Amino acid sequence: MKKAIIVLILVMALVSQLAAQPARFIDNNAA
């Protein structure tokens, strides 16, 4: 149960970062 909650939080944090800085994320992957 705890694992599911932690995974959910991590996914939400990742999505929020992608939404806030999509260009920077793409640049980091390209580099």
C-alpha cells in the first residue's frame, strides 16, 4: 500500500515537472 502511494507521488511530481519545464527536459535528454 505504501509503495503504491510513493509511486503515485513520484509520478505526479514527474508530470508536474514535465508540464512546468518541457523544453529543459527535452534538452537534458538530447544531451
